Amino acid sequence: ISFSSLPLMPQGSSKKQMKKAVKESHARRSGALEKIYELTKKDKEYNRIPLVCTKKWDIIGALTEALISSQEQSIEGEESHDKNSDSNLYNHKSDLDEDRRLICWTFNNLSIPYENKATIIEGKNFSKMLQALTKVVDSNLPEAYLCCIFFMNLTFLAHAIRPVVLYMPLILRDVGKSIMPSSFDGIGALGTRVLDDSNSLLRTVERLLIANSPSLMKPIKSVQGEAIRWACGFIRNVTFLGEVSVVDHNINKDRSNDSSYGDNVNNSSNNDTSSANDYLSGNSGRQGVISRESIEEICTLISTTEIPRLLVHYVRDSPYPTIKWSKDSLEDISLGVICNLAQWTSSREALRRAGAVQSLEKIEGLAGIHGYRARAIRCSLGALPLQMN
């Protein structure tokens, strides 16, 4: 399957011929995208692993090229609209929007199986794919929330956390590839480069949160609010200190259609440190192990951004009463991330500066998980005495 750009036309072709050729090309591409999406839906999830792990096709590469092509054609269409009175030739915005939605949905479906996560991050198109998805987020398009879910899906695999969170599209002159960090190298100076690069995935997610935060002041569900929620879900994944190597298949389920996940949080015996951490964070389902040092470095990196301030803001200024802070609501996820950051001396100061100590005081007396988290966070920040059971 090929998702090419606008077709090449013979010299001297009329506008009518060009318009027909463009329309036919878009129709073929849209039809192919629709068929691939249908093959990956919930009722055909058995297709997901073969589509990605086979060597017969390169579905990830094809989807990546299609996403890049749709973005380029959107730009061309806007420029043509400005310069050409006959804008109908390139005015296929609604078709391109639908193509982009199908691509992002399909990416999400394909990223759910753990076998696919590993294949995707080791694949030759990984860097280019991240660049295309990051561009969607940077443009704050309606599909940005699907991209954030995709980032979150991938980072349920421990081996994917560092390459995703440290991604930046810096092109090496001699190699022609984006710089991709190893899953095992120390972060060190690379973290500074991520912060200095405004196009890095981390900085792009930060801008998304800043730009869309005003939309949260009204208790109305929107794509902007969903983008924030799942961006925070991604941050929760990459800051979570988990030491569990088993797979919880109830966690790793299709999120692109129902916008929910993680109904079965592991909250068993308090003698199990990993389970206790899962319960506090609200996160589980990770496969594989990432070192404590890497998670601490990532938390330190995030603490130098505006993200801690925004997380505290989402909890403190929520338009919803605490009784409506359901599992995987923005407030629930934000508290989980704050719990993750509060574990490290290097990131606690950012929470103090953000006003976490004062903001969480009003909910620490609540029964249930939210009060429990607030007390744990304030204890880590030195506002409450350490309680020994």
C-alpha cells in the first residue's frame, strides 16, 4: 500500500484534470487508511501483532509517510488558498483531517500489544514516526490527544521510556538520522539538550499543556482537555518507579475509542513495595524494568519545566468536586504524577515552588485514595511528620 503525495501530472494538464487526479489520489489513500483502521479495531485485535511484526509489510512506515503527507498537503492547501482564487483544487481539508484521525487511531490500536511496542521502538521508522506525531501535538490539532495516548501506550514498555521521553528531532549532517538515546545510557548532558531543544517531545508536550490549560476552567469535555489528560498520563508513565515485570492485560487495553484505562489497579498487600507504589501512583501494567537512576533523572528533568506547576494547578483549581475525581480523571492522574515526583529530593523543590504543600492541605483529610496521596505527598515535602506503621 502506498500513500503518496499529490500525483505527478503531464505538462499542460488542465485545472479540471488536475482536480480530478488529486481527488482520485485522496480517495485511494483514504480508502486504504480506512481498511487498515478496520483491520485493527477491537473486534479484529488479532490482526494487530501480525500487521506490525511481519516483514511482509511496513505498516508503521506507511502510516508515518501518510501522516507526514497529510500535514504537508494541509500546508500546501492553506498556501494555495491564500494565492489562488480557485482554491477548490487543493481544498480537501476535511478529507485530510479524517485521514489524520484514522492514522492516529490506527497507531493507537497497533501500539497496544507489548510485542508491537518492542517492534516499533526498534524499527527503522521510529524516529520519523515520533517526529510526525510530535508535529501533530505541536500544531495542537484535534488529534493531539490520540498522539498523547500513543506516547503513553508505548511507555508501558520500560525499554521505550527513555527513547520516547528524550526524543528530539536533531538531524545529524553526516548520518541523516534524528538523535535517539539508548535505553541504557545515562541521561546526563542529553537532558540539557532536550530542554534546550524547543522541538523535543518533552518541550512540545509542555507547550500543549500550557496552551490548553485555560480550556479546563469550564466543566465541559473537549479534545483540548483530553489532550491534557493523556499528556499527563504519559508523564505519569515515564515518572513511575515500577519494579514489576509481569503484564497486566487489563491495563494495556484499547484507549483510543473509550478514553479510559487501568480499571484494575494493583492495590494488594502493603508489604509489597511495588504494589504500594502502583496504588499511590495509580499506574501499573508496565512490562520490563527501568533503573531507579533513570526514573530519578527523568523526574529531575521534568521538574525543571512548567509541568509540576501545571499538575498542581489541575488539582487545586479543578472545577469538579473531589467526589467526581474518578479513576484516570485529570485530577487523579495529576495526583499520581505528583506522587511520583515527590519521591525524589531533586524534584521535590519544584513541587514546593508550585504550591503543592498548601494546595493539597484541603484534601489530605479526605477518606480514600485522594486523601491518602495528599498526605503522602505532603509528608514527602516535609509538611507532615513521617508516620511509621
